[in-house]
Amino acid sequence: MRVHIRSARHFALGLGLALALPATAALADTGAASIAKPAKLASSAVTAALAGSAAHHSDEGGAAVSDLPQLHSADKKFMSGAYAVAGPNHDSFTGEGYPVNEFMVFLSGGVTLTSADGTVLEVKAGDAVSIPKGWLGRWDSKGYEKFYVVYDPEKPVE
């Protein structure tokens, strides 16, 4: 069989790349923080994960709060995770209003959102809701667990 020099060069180049790429990937795996990968938190594992040591625990108005961020964008303007409040939670958003754009899926419990114009929105387990940055109103809850995604085009979110 006769092999053309051009074909042999392409074969050699292809073989070299085929051998080099896995080595490059192996080197990249040593810097795991620099590799973008999906993050999963199963809904069945949320309660245990929020109670665990990886979550941030605090107290808001006498209610225990757990926050488990899953992903921050490189510019820190986007964040997703799980959040729980174990007890009554009330907050009013006036002035500049709600601080971020937020999408939430409630896993347990719920919240009553009362807009400044008096419109009332009941959100319960299984519901999804979006709140725009600047929303004016009141947040009332007896406690809940939720998945969340927050975004602020102007500044980093925490």
C-alpha cells in the first residue's frame, strides 16, 4: 500500500494530537477549580445538605437560616443554591426594593408576597416564582426550603 507524504503528515499530526490531548486534560484535572463543571443537588438531599457543615448557618429574626450556594459565576453576578428558613420570616422591601433578580422553586413551606399595590401572591411547595430587582412589597412566611438563582447585572451577589 502506498501512503502519500501529505496523508502521512496528517496522520502523524492527528496521532500526536490524540496522544497529547488526554495528557493536557489530565493536567487540567489537577486544577479542578479552573474547570467549569455542572453542580447537582438532588431535591431528596436538600434537607440534609442544608443541615450539614457545607451550608452557611445564621439567625434572622429568631429563625434559623441555612444557605448552601452551589454556583457563582466568574464575575460573581450570578449565584444558585439551596436556602431554608426554619420558622417565621417577615421582610419589607421599600426604598430601592428587592436587591436582586431572583428565581425560586419552593421545595417545602411557602411564602406570601404582597406587592406595594396590595396584590397578594401565595407561593407554596412545588411552585416557582420570579421576583424582579426593585420589587416593592412584603415577604411573609412560616418557613420554607427552596432552590434559588439570583442575578444582579450591576454588582456581585452574595
